[in-house]
Amino acid sequence: MKKRLLIGVIVCETELLMQRRLVKGITSQAFSLDMDVAIFSCITNLPEMTPHQKSEFNLFNYIHFPSFDGILYLRDSIRAKEEREILDAILMEQKIPVLVLDDNTGPFPYLMMDDRSSFYTITNHLIKEHGLRDLICLTGFKGHYTSEQRLQGFCDAMADAGIPVPPENLIYGDYWYSSAQKLAREIIDGTRPRPQGIVCGNDPMAKALCHELIESNIRIPEDIMITGYDASLSETRSVIPLTSFVRKNFRLGVHGVAKLYQMMTGETCALTQCERTEVITGQSCTCGVDMDYLKHQIRVEERLDLFRTMYRSSNMSIQMTLQETLDDLMKSIRNHIYLIRDVAEFFLCLCEDWEGGGALENPAEYRREGFPKHMLLKMFDEPNGGIVTKPFPTAKMLPRLHEERDHPAAYFFSPLHHDDRFFGVAAFSYGERLDSYDPLYCEWLSVVNTALEFVRMQTYLKRFNNRIYLSSIRDTLTGLYNYEGYQKFSRECFEAAKNEHRRFLLLYASFDSLRQVNETYGHSEGDSAVTVLANAMNNSCTTYERCARIEDAEFSIIGYQDYEEDACQRLVYAISGYLEHYNQSSLKPYKITASFGYFCDHIGPDMTLEDITAMVTEKIEESRASRQNEKASPYYREFVNLRERIYSNPQEDWSIDSMCRDLILSRGYFQKLYTRCFGISFTQDVINSRIELSKRLLSSTDYSIACIADQSGYSNYVHFMHQFKKIVGITPTEYRKRKKQTED
């Protein structure tokens, strides 16, 4: 399928009637040419660059210009001069056509509204239909293009009717109430002669003029006829329904797309049918109300009132700010999406770091401008009633824009932020309908922004409280869980093992000589030795166990899984191997050793955690007593030296027969003494020393598995793989992968 052309529209305050008419004209012509449209519009539009307004304008940084074939730029709709200059500079760098609508002050090609002929028409209405000759024109700012065009249209109509215009009857205003009220006071106090009629440059000035004159008992239209311009529904709802003129904004949008299409393709195109552009009569002249337009106005207003009533009764702001998670908020948004009139699709495109980047230590660090490389798309899964979350590259802006569709669509993009904290972008579409959002959507989106901030704060507070809680159950020296943490997790694991009929594992390790190290070498050295034992314990655990320091010199490992019967022995071998390696390489004047007690079995019906704890504690005492007896053996020192040599050079060919010859012991007596001294057989200890060496090589080198097997004393690569997985629980490749992930 041929890629559809995509045009972008940069505008502010799309909810205003003039902008809505223009956007409808743009989408009408674009759809007729099978083009997609992306409208980027800020909700607030202040001339001052406040933190809030800067965050609004950050929306324009989301536009990925290489994705577009052309841009329509409503430059004059952006009130902040600084932002206009920034956008001018950005657009000047693009390699796509840029067309400005209704503003001739920038550095781009432009297309202006024909206000001159339209103002001629509304002026001519008072001259031809009502026979007025003494007319005043109240236009906008002096020197402003549209103000001068409207003034010129007034002068053209007067000249064609042969009516001279005194200079004092050509008045520049501000397009707002103040200039109209000033003119009304001049007429009321007699400083300006009362005219037959006043042609105003827009509806707000006409409305203010009517109200001010009526307050002073000057009748409209009997004493003075007044016309507006724009036919804005909000302004025609005045004490006197205004006679006005429907400005050709829809037509401007249509012509703008046609001209941009020619700039993009070099081809001309047929124009779509334009909206009604003529005088709409009201009661500010003696024609009376235009009934067709009044009926249209009533239908529009009734529908808007219906949605406003539904919004007020929806309790939306309360419902949304009660949500604690982003998915819950999305569900609440789905429950209130009906308040956006005729919406077909809705999306939240959130910055990956929308919550603030996770900086609990520095909450002042958060995104104020720009965007990350990736966004999170939150959308409704309509068939299943769920919420879908998908990451996507920021350059795509909205994945839906790049998907194949049978029909073109227009997507509206609005900023999501809370003051200067930027969250992302909201996007929605009316499908194939020609429509644009109204002021109610701005209120609706404001509630969504507030709700996002509520969710963010909830998440932050949960993480902060969790950090406080974790610090209360963590040991400050080792980082392991403390006694409080041990109590919590041992109870949880015990109950889970009992309920799920799995083996419960509890292992205690007691530092054999901490008191001696403290007294001989100082408490600082003792703390260092405790940390070594903590690391030995923690490194020997899998992801299924928790490790805790329950007293100064005592540690525990807790877990529950489908363990094999010898799981505790393997943990003991791993911890002992770690300590043995440390003792060999540290050059410390003391050795770090530990006594162990453990339990790994299914829990009996009458068994309690206290029973198991007592059992494990008793085994530690037995282990410690056994070790004391072993030290009294005449061969103890020789066996310690032998074990140190094994762990220093595990790759050598260690055989029982050669050891027996060196110590002048029988094979059976040697094995009995070795097992009594270290709680492990000679053969298994050699295997453990080789596995420990291979783990160090896997963690610290990029050697191949075969090379590591050879350096660890294995001539058979397959045999090494089998033993490694049996002892460690995972393959060498998986072990290396996990270690690298941990380091990263």
C-alpha cells in the first residue's frame, strides 16, 4: 500500500470557534486528498513564558519533522513572542514545505484570509439593507494586517456607496471589551456624535458596545445599529443577539491544504465544499434573527450543554484522583471517555521517566523539557476490556500514525504536565468525522493531568515508605536483612512452604572466632571479617532465598522451593569454598571459618518454626563442638595445610593415594579424618574448589567454557558442565550471564 502523505498543524487554543472552523477545513481538504493530519495544539496560551507555559510549549518538541510531508503553521495563534521565534528557527531548518496561515510577519510563505471583501459585505449590509450613511468602523490594532484589511473593506464599501468617511470615524481598538467600552462612553457623554451604525472588527467588541450603550438607555438597534464579525457562538449569546459575519476560517483551512499540497507535490487539486460565509442577522440591526442560523446555533448549544451537564454530574475529578496506579487511572479514563464528544480513539504517550526518573534522593530532578528516546503507549484493549502498555520510539510520535488504515485520520496531540513537570502527550482522533475539540475537552484533560500527578505522588510515597521500611529491616553493616527482616521472611517462607507442600530451608552459620578477631585486631577488622562472611552467605544464595544477619556473628539463609535433599550441604560447600578462597588470597593473619546448622525438608503437620529453629541451633553447637575435637586431632594442622593447598591450586591432580603416602595414613583413615575435620569428603572438597575457581574465571574473564574447564582441572568438558550445574544449579553460560547483568 502506498504511504499516505502526512501534514502537521502547529496551532494554539484549538478549542476556540475560529480555530475549530479552520481545523475542520484543514481536515476536510486533507481527507479528500487521502492525507493524514497531526494537529499539535497547546491548551493554555499565555504571552508570558511561565514554567507552566514552557511546559505547554514543550509539546512542539515532540514533532518529528522528518515524518511529515508538510507543515501548516498558525503562527499568529501563538501569543508568546519567544516561542514563535523558537518555532521559526526550528522550522527554517526543515527540508519540508512550511505554509503559514493568516500571518504575514514571519519568514515563511503565507496564505492570508480575505477579510477585506468580507468586511465590505458586512458594511454594505448596513448601507444597502438599512440605508445607513453615518457609520463608524471600530477595527483592531493599528498596523496589524487583519485590522487594516477590515478597515479597508469598510472604506471600500463606503466609497462605492459615495459616502465620505471622516478620519475620526475610523477607530483602532484592541479586539477586546476595553476599546469598545471607551467608544461607548464617548457616545454616551456626547464627546462623539451618535452615529447611525457601528461596524466592529470582531464580536467581543460588538457585544461590549451593545451592553455598554443599553446600560445608558441607548436602544439597539432603534438608536444605533451594531454589527460584529466572526459569528462566534459564545459572543452572539449576548443581551442583543448580534448581526455578524461568518469569517472564512473553514475556507482558509481548505485553501491552505490545497496550497501546501501543491508545494509538496507540484500538483493542483480540487477544493472541497466550503461552509456558509455570509451575513448572519441578529437583533443588533432591524433585520431580526436569522432563523436558520439560530436553529443551527440551538442544536449546537444544546449538544454542548448536554455534555457540560454530563461532565458536571460525572464526578470525574474525584473518581480519577482516587486512582493509585497508572492502569487504574487508564480504566477511569475509559469510564469517562464518553465526555469527549464523538471520540473514536484515545492514547496516552508517556515519557519513560514521567514519574521523575526514580530519584527518591533528589525529587527535584524531573523532566521539564524535551523527550526521552522511548515513550510508553497506554491504550484501551477494547476486545478484552484491559489496558495495553507498549514502548515505542519517540520519533514515531504515535504508532497508530504509521499503521495501515482504510481511511485517513486526524490526530490531535496535547501536552500532559503538572505545572513544569512534563509527563508526555495525549492523542486522540474522531476517526473519519470532520471535527475538532471544544473547551470541555480542555477541562477534561486538565483533570487527567491532575490525576497523573496524584498517581505519581502515590507511587513516589509508596517507594519512599518502602525505602524507609527496608532500611528498618536491613543490617547497616552488611546490607543483609537484620533480625526484624529475618523474623518477617522466615515466617512467610515457613507458611508458604507448609501451604504449598514444598521443602522449607533454614541454614544458620556462626562465625567461629569473631570475638578473638575483635579483641586481637580491633573491631574495625572484626567488621571487615563479618562483611566477608556476609558476602560468602549472600553469594551462595539463589534468587529463591533470603539472607539475614540475625546477631553479631550469626547469619541465616531462608527459602522454600522444590529443593533436593542435599540443598543445605551444597550451600555449606559453597560458603566454605568462598571463605577458603578468601583465606588463601587475603594474607590476613587470621582465618575466617564458620559452624553450620541446617534444615531442609517438608514440614510435618505438628512442626513449628520454633521447633526447626531450635533444631538448627542445636546442630550449630554440635558442629562447633565437633570442630573443637577436630582441632585436637594430631593431624589437624596437616589437614588444614593440605586444604589450603587444594584451594590455592584446585586444577592440580589431587589424589587420595598420594596424600595418604605423604601423611603415612591408610586410605580409609585419611578419608575419615578429612571428613571429620571439614564436614565434607576429600573428593567433594576438591570438586568444590574447582567449581569455585571456574566461577571466578566465568565472572572475571571472557575465556571460553572449554578453556575454563581445562584451567579448573577438568579434562572432560561435558563432565565439567554436568558437575557445575549439579552444584551451582545453573549452567556455566547462565552463571556468566547473570553475573554480567548484576554488574551492569
